[in-house]
Amino acid sequence: VLAREGGSVRIADPVAADRIAAFALPVVETYRLVALALSEVTRRIPITPLEVTLRTFAMHDRLYASGEARFPESRNRSAIGLALRAFATLGLLEP
């Protein structure tokens, strides 16, 4: 997809780059929605993964209706679980 030219990088296959973006952007948006949903929770209060999922769904619905969330695919239970695991691995959440 990308090609190096000296010290820079150029897109060698724009169609492939568009396909990757179509897959990656909803996932990134899901991670952002999970972070926003978690930011509404008071620190040190235990919250279950199901509650995070429900809060993220609600956050998605609000932001999608207002146009701030662009992808209906970002309302995805599996991606929310992956985001929670990634945040825990990074030390952003306590197990």
C-alpha cells in the first residue's frame, strides 16, 4: 500500500489504502467512544464490561445522531471488548 521514496513515503495503491481506511476508521472511532464513555464515570468506581458497553452504545447513539460519530459500525460489542483489553494492557484501566 505504501512505498518508500528516499526519506518519504507515498501511497502506492490508493484503492488498497481506501480499503484499509474503511476497515480501520470505525475501529478507531469505537476506541474513541469507549474512552469518552469511560471519561463520564467517576474515578475508582467499579464498572462492569457490560455497563461500559451500554454506556458506549448510548454515547454512540447520541454522537451519531448529532453527526459527531460517522460510522454505524463503531457500535460494536466485540470492538468495545477489544478496546477495554487494550486500555487495560496499556495500564489505563485496572483489572
